[in-house]
Amino acid sequence: MTQAFASEELSPDEAAAAAASCSREFRANPHPVYAALRETAPVCPLSPPHGVETYLITRHDDARAALADPRLSKDMYGAIDAYHRIFGDSSIALDDNMLFSDPPKHTRLRRIVGNTFTPKRVESLRPRVQKVTEDLLDRCATSEPMDLLPEFCFPLPLNVICELLGVPENERKQAQEWSATVARTGFGPEARKALELAEGNLREYLADLIARKRQEPDGGLLSALATARDEEGALTDHELVSTAWVLLFAGHKTTAYQLGNAFYHLLAQPEQKRLAFQDARATAAAVEEIFRFETSVENSTFRFAKEDIVIRDTLIPKGALVQVSITGANRDPDVFADPDRMDVTRPNVQSTHLTFGVGPHFCIGAPLARLEMQIALTSLFGRYPRMALAGAPEDARWLTVPFPAFRGLAELPVVLDPS
């Protein structure tokens, strides 16, 4: 893997500048930068491209505390000026959901979604996830190099979450294209214009889809949410659209990149691959180590300080934005021995990695992500045990975005059956 930086050579200012950048060198291997920040500036002020003062937290204990700290608000309506500067006015209509809210609103939204997005409902998807996986593999070329990301890693979770929500098959491609535009972080006028257009299209589409689900319920998650009632009422139409959007987006983007990371590292390290598939228990443990070692969620979503907060002698002023480096925290040597080595036999990883967060905002989709990862890895390697990278591991191209939220590959060329 490219070693563009060495942590011991970076000053705090250099590490902060690298962490705020989208340079190819940093994206190729951000881990030495996060290591330098953990050591010299664990609560670090950044000057990211969006221009809003942001503090980045990189140590595991600070990260764990921050993710559950009620003084760090997820309610972007409370940080409205900063929110507008970063995302523009149009984004707010899609962000009226549990991801961007605080108690008591968050508690109500999470309860309603949790009552429908249950572990039982997720487990009932197992046969369907297996079928979608097998169908995708049936269509893949076996002897020629192919890019595994668009052919397998993206369509698998997209089809699963669309089936869970009840998005018709012939409408999924367009919904995915709009979602991809919304997710493509950019701060220039052209990027903002494309963002606003995609957001408007998504709002209209999801509102229409919800109306159809009310008229003709199909037993899917969106139908259940559209008719849900609890002691505190139901989701408003605005909340329904926003909740459908966050489930659609979070339900496929993060898992798609995580699948790519998993296949890449297992193919680059054959001994780890061998250990990961000794039995089902070994595979489940391996999935958790991959979540830790190369999470697709590089940084948490924004929080903002509701008051002046001191973390590790650093004052975070009221109104400042805060992000937790999940990637940095997951490789903290105070918590994980030899953290820059992937060890699929590492014990107790599930209870210590922060890929799904902690506290009230712990990822509600974690059971689905684990299910998809385990089925995808065992199915693909089971069918094609000799699958290989179609290039040297060090030549991998990673995503470049203005301020990293996702950690993933730009492409993943493989040969399924080198024979």
C-alpha cells in the first residue's frame, strides 16, 4: 500500500493540513496522518474546503465519548448558518430525520423506525440477500478483468435496501443516480447546482412513492413507516421523505464501499483470507476486523457544539463543527495492539471498534450491514476461491473527495477465475 506520509515526519500543522485536503497522497493512505494527529493534536482544528471551522477527534476514548456527548448536537437546524454554508438551503428538506436530530425528537423518530426496522425483519431478508448475491454473480464475467464495485459491491446493497423499502425494480437505477449526486461532496457553484437538482428530484420521487405505498401497502418497510403509529404519533410527510432518503442512502453507500475494502484487503493478504473462511464463526469475526481495519465511514457526520466544550485541553467554541475520525479511532494503539495490521482472528473487535458509532446514534442498520457482508464474502469466495486482484495492491486508486466522509476504492479490478 502506498506510504505517502510517515507519521513521525509530520508536524501537527502538516497533519492538520493533510487531513483537510483531498490530495491523492492522503487518500491513498490517510492512516499515518491520523496517527500523527492522535499523537500530537488529538483534538485538531481544521480548515476544510467548505470553510466552516471544524474540529477533528482522532483518539478512541475521546471519540467514544464525543459520539455520545449531548453537548455535541446532531440537530443541523441548530447550526443553521454553518449548515447553509456547507450544504445550501435545499439539503435541509432531506435531513429532517433521526440522523440529524437530538432528543426528544430523535427518540421519537428512532422508536418509530426501530419498531419497523427490526432484527427479525432484517433476518427474514437472509434468503433474499443470498438470491440477489447469486444472481449478480451469475452475470459476472469470470475470465476477464472486471471492476467489482459497479458489478457487485454497489448493486448488492442497493437492491437489498430497495427491496426492504419497497422501491420498484425499474425505478432503482434513477433513484441511485440521484442519491449518488447528493452524496458527491462538492462546494463549487456547479456542484451546488447539481446537488440542488438531485435533491429536488429525490424529494418529489420519494413523496410520490410514499403516496403509492399508502394507497397500496406492500408489507415493505416504507409501507410500514407510512402507516406507523405510536404513543407520540406518526412520522409527518416531511419526516417520512427524509427518513426514506437516509435509509436509502445509508443502506447502500456505506456497505458498498465496505464490501470493496473487504475484498481488496482479503485478496491482498491471502493468509488472512484463509483464516477468515475456516468456519462461520471465523467469518463473522473477520467481518468485524475488516470494519475496524478499513471502515468505509472515515469520519462521522457533523456535530456542532451547543456550548464551549473542552476536550483534552482543547477548547471547542460554541457553534463550531465537530467530526470524529472513525478511521483514526479504529487504529488507536491504546486500544488495538498492532493496529495497522489486519488480523481476522483479533478478539473482542465487535465491542470495541467504532464503525457503527455508540450511544443514541448507534447505526440502526448495523445488523443488515453485517448480514450483507457475511453473505457476500462467503458466496463470492466460495464460488471463486482463486479470485485475484487484476493488478498490484499498491496500484489501488482510492476515492478523492473534498472532505472525506467515505473511505473506499475508486475501482476494484479483479479476475474471478484466473484459470
